[in-house]
Amino acid sequence: MKAKIRNRRFRRQKGQAFVEYVILIAVVALAALFVLANFSDRLREMITGITVTLGGEEDSSANKKSIDIVQDLDSTGVN
């Protein structure tokens, strides 16, 4: 009888752990989106600076803000 009770508890904990992992992944994904949304312009500037320093050419989108690029994608589509 005690073995059946232990198995029921284990099943409940196993399902609970799965839900906790899903919640954790969702929180990490939202945090990553927040960071990218807030720092995307600065990251693009840094990558452009590194590219130019290494001898590459500056891209025309380097001087645009992220919101402008997204609005251009809405009107022209992905190239």
C-alpha cells in the first residue's frame, strides 16, 4: 500500500518539475528578448565598429535605428 502512495507522489513531482522547467525557459526567453530589444542599436554599432576596424565596409543599416529597420521590413519584406 505504501509503495502505491510513493509512486503517486513521484508522478506528481515529476510533472511539477516539468512545469517548472517550462516556466524557467519562458522567463529566460522573455529576458533575452528584453535585452535584445533594448540594446540592439548599441550592439549593431559595436559590431559595425569591429567590422570597420577589421577592414570591412560600413553597412547602410548601421546608422538606422532598430524600429526603422523593422518598419522597412514591414513595407518591403525580407531581402
